[in-house]
Amino acid sequence: MTKLRTNPKFQAPQTVGARPVKPASLESGFWNLFGIWNLALGIWCLGFSGAPLIAAPADEEYSGIAAKYPGDKGIAGDPDVLFQDDFEREDLKRWDQNEHPATTSLTHAPGNVHSGKQALEMTAVIPGSTGGGLIKWFTPGLDRVYARFYVKFPKDASYVHHFVHVVGGRDKWSGFGKAGLCPRGDDFFTTGIEPDGKWGRAAPPGVWHFYTYWPDMKPSPDGKFWGNNFSPDTPIPVPKDRWVCVEMMVKCNTAPGKNDGEQAFWVDGKLAGRFGGFRWRTTTDLKINAFWLLYYLTAEALERSGVKNPAGRYTVWFDDVVVARNYIGPMKEMGNTSSGPSTGKVTPRPGS
């Protein structure tokens, strides 16, 4: 039986066996000039204590939605699927917002396509552009969402500033542009599955973690609220020069006074991190309303991770995006008559 760390006092959620929750670093290169900042950050991180353990429902192995659709063929018609894009069209009109059309394009290069003939390419040129972003909104909003995507970083991949997010908002834009602010509980929350460079200690592009804004988040030493980090006990490096399947789940708390919300992520169908005890909202009117396929990179992020000369061209590729109400899992190979690829321990179970 898997156990889940939660905290009824609305302190920082954790998982079983995980290190103390590490709030994210301040997004200011100024602080990185001073060794005292690193000391303050260390003391700040150590200040988080463990949370009580409670038993979670018994784990259950099952095949996700994708196991029913080899090659994802027909998956868009599944009743639990909210959105799907394999980037085989000649445009990006399935998305509601293309933030940077000049740096977001379709590629036909076979080595940079996961399936079919095309994939999405996002590019940041430092100095100049910071990458790209595609947004899909959901109206009405949802209380739980699973989002799966395939991503490939190049051989010479560097660090990332921010990456793919699930956003909760009272309207389209209330969950965007809120860096440094703590959610009230009725306005927004957001969490991103991101490569974390660990201030240059992890090899680029980093290791997978969540970067999270929610009402009970902890402030940083400068008094502002930068996203808090949630990492599995065993770091999971982000690979280079190969496609990797990443899936994230966000489940809202069931009532304003409950901290029973969750987030989890899978890498290549294996459960990598599950985090509970979240009070994402103080009203059930606030729901998950956006999936943000984001590649955001700045010179500042590269410099604070030890990159001395950040100028250059940085690219990442995405393919086979699916957003659904239930667990999706990796794409099943065409012609595979088995029950599908291993999807790991899936919690919560469908319908929970």
C-alpha cells in the first residue's frame, strides 16, 4: 500500500521518503551574486518539516486510455479525452493561443518527430526571444486533469527557466502573469512539470520536478512567493537526444476546507512522484481551466545555473499531446496486441 504525506495544518505537502519540500529559487540574478543568498536558501529549505503519514487507497495497476488506441489512432474520440494534437495538421489551430508564432513551428525532420510525419518545434534565441507557448483552455473547468506529452531535448541541451503547466483560474487569464504572488484561493493556482538544474548541480537540462503556486505555499527569503519545488526522493534526469513520455496529473481539493488535492507525474509510464495535501482553492468555483505547453528560457536562468555565456539558439521538440479526465499512459505501438506498455502504479484510480 502506497502512503501519501499530507499535512492537515496546510503546511507544505510532501511524499513518502521525499526530502523536505524545496521552495524554488528567487527569479533574480542579483541574488546569485551573493553567497549569503545560498546560505539563506539552505536555511529556508531546512525549515520545512515532515508531515504526518496517512494510508492512501491500495494501488492498482491498469492500462491507461492510450492502451486502447495503438499509435493513438482514434484516441481523440475517447469520451474521457479533452484535447489531442499529434501535430500532423499544417497549422496549430487546435490550440486557443499561440504566444510566440515566430518561434513555434512544425518540423518534418525525421529525427525530431516522435510519430507520424511532423512534430512541434519551439526555439529560444538568447538574446532576443524566450521560446514559445501554446495554450488550450477548458470551459467549463475541471476538478482533475491528466496531461501527457512527448518531448525531446537536443544533445547540447541547456537548462530551462519554465516548462509545461496545468493552470487553474477563474477566467482565461487569471492564472497567468502571477510570478512572485501567492494565490488567494479564489483567483488561481498553477503547477509545472519542469527540468530543475539545481543551481547548476544537475547536468542540463536537469531533473524532473514540480514548480507550484497554491494558497498555502511558502514565501522566499525576499518576502515574495516564487513557486515551491516538489521533487521525488530519487532524482530523475531529463534525457537528451531521445523522446521521453511525460504525464502529469492535478486533482483539486474536494471542498474549500479540505487539503486533499494532489499532483503526480509519470515518466515513460512509470510513476515518478506523487504529492498530496494540497488546498488548491478556497471555492469549488475555481477549477482547472488551461493546459500550457510551454518552453520558456532566459539568459538569467542560464547564468544562475553556471552558464557563463548564455547567448545562443536553444530548441526543444514536442509531439503527441493528450489531455484527459483519466490516466492516459504512453502511446501503444501499432501492431502490439498486448495489454499495452507498463503504466506503473496509478493513483488515484479512475473515477476517484
